[in-house]
Amino acid sequence: MGNSTLNHYGFAMDIVQQTPTPFYYYDIDLLRDTLQAIRQHTAGFPYRVHYAVKANGNPRILNEIATYGLGADLVSGGEMQAALKAHFDPKGMNYSGVGKTDWEIKLGLEHDLGCFNVESIPELEVINQLAGQMGKRANIAIRVNPDIDAHTHKYITTGTADNKFGIGTEALDQVVDLALSMPNINLRGLHFHIGSQITLMEPYVMLCDTINRLQEHYAQRDIHFEIINVGGGLGVDYTDPDNHPIADLKQYFDTFKQHISLKPGQELHFELGRAIVCQCGSLIARVVFVKQSRNRKFAILDAGMTDLIRPALYEAHHMIQNLTSSKIEHIDTYDVVGPVCESSDVFGRDCHLPLTQRGDLIAIRSAGAYGESMASRYNMRALPQAVFCTRR
């Protein structure tokens, strides 16, 4: 597809116009540029980046990321199977989540996963029991809930005391001692994850301070960790993806370089998802009708919340662009909505778009993360397909 003609937004219009809508359009060149930037900003440091598969588990995307040597951050057995199929190294896989089932734990043990990120004492006990039955020693990190507010949406905040994730610092000594006493457990490190779509570095600085204090506490007890895992959560620019196609990876990694004190021989692990794949993906839809009501004008698409649920679930903003309007000098205001029988099936309100008509092609940008991966068949709608564009 290297000979595609690009429009002024950078879309290969022959692909866009020939593919039945709705569909996900992935810019593989941008994905590669992002992965190369990660490689550049972590070079020379004992850093290991794991891709959070929950952001996008499309097989082509997974295969591409695996070729850059990233590890995989997993939250289900299905994600583990997909990562194995995409040839991620099991030793570079971390398995998180508060509700790991027995078959999922056994699958991880069977493949000698790099780390189970353990979130409770009952989970620790079950992993120890299952590992013993299989003649294995499970590698684990204890997920710590540091009670840090990441200043993001309440549904994607994970590091405060009111969240279901991790073990509070007040109970950490008990869990560390228990893990060290278990014959089938290899305690490798501590794991943290404070939330998603974090655009300010202050919460990460606070996290580094917490980690440094914990490290000193355990050093005094002669307990040393091979791995410190700071999770992910780095946000992207949903408002202006054309001018900020790659997240501020330099500022992100520099924050940890400047504020965290690693011990000799320690590795610092990251679990990035959104920051890797978000901007390379767009949802492409076609205008079915333009409807004028008493107070509003609606552009009704053939894509809905079943294809991209973030606006309905989080009231999330995505830039919306008309790719085919011939009336670019005539701007009008639209509510861009889908066909699903729910009032929340809205992609954007009061969107300023060129004159929009039936048949126009619409791009909903920054949809590479938590778009295709969260799609559903509600209303018995078909799942969106995916197409991939490479120019270099």
C-alpha cells in the first residue's frame, strides 16, 4: 500500500474509500515511529517496557510490537494466548488483575511467565498451591496500592485507597513476609500502577518518592527486589493528534530517570498501552443521515458505541474529522452520533465540521487504544474490521 494517495489529514484515501464502513484504520508507520521512540529513550538504562495488551489485541498490532522486543502486560488468559501466538517471550510477560482464575494461573505457570503481579493474600496462596501441584516456582511481584490520585477520570484511576487494585502500604510487610516464606513463590519485585491517561508528571514524581521510601525500608530489613514495576498510564493528546502523534515519551522516561533511585542490578519495568497504539488508530464511519431537530443538527453515522465505547463510557473526547466534504469553507455545528438505541451513543456534541452530507466519510481519531479491543455486538451489530496502511 506504499503508493496510496494521502489526503491533508494523512489518510490513504483509496483504502478509506474502498473499505466497507465502519472499520478501524491503522497507520503502521506511526506505530513503528512510536516504538522506535521508546527504544531511543530507554537505551542505555536498565529499563524494560511491556505492552499492555488490553489497549489493543489486534494480531497484526501485536506481531508488530513483538518484533521490537517489548514484553507483554496481560490481564486475562485470552490475552496471554494472544501474546504467545504473536511470539512475545513468556519471560517478558507480566500478568496483572484482581481476579485471576485457576486455569489462567496454570497457563502462566506452564509457560514460566516472567511475573504474576499479585494483588491479594488469597491470590498469593492460590498461586503457591497451584505452583506446588505443578512442580513449579512462580515468579511474582506484589502490586502495591500507593494511595496516589492520578487526577484522571474516576473510572481509570487505580492507585487510591478506594480502588480495588493492589495491597495497601500498611499491609505490605505482612504480604512480603508471607511471600518470602512460601516454598513455591519467587518474590521478584514490587509493582505499581496509579491510573491511565495521565498527562501531568506530578503523580509519577509522587510515585517515585513512595518507591524510594519503600526501597529504603526493605533495604534496612535486608530485603532486596530484582524488579521495580511502575506500571503505565501515560496519556496522549486527544485534542490535537495531528500535531502530537507521539506521546511525550522523553518527559515520561526522564521523570523516572531523575526521581527514582534504583539499587544496583535492579530493572525498572513499564507497562505502556495507550501511549503506544492510541494515535495510530482511527475509526472510519460513513454518514447515514443528517437530521435537523428543533435545536440541534445530528450527523448520524453507521458506527456507534458498539464500535468505540469510550465517549459513551467515559464521556471521552475524540477529534472528529470529515475526510470527504467538498465544502471545507462552509463550517456547521453537529452532534455526531451513532445508530445504537441508547441516548449515550454520542461521539461528540457541538462539533464544528465542514458541511456534512449523507455518504461523507468521518474519521474519529485517537482510537487505536480501547477502541477495537472494547467493541461489542450489542444490538447484534457486526464487529468492525481493521485495515492497515504502510507507506515506508
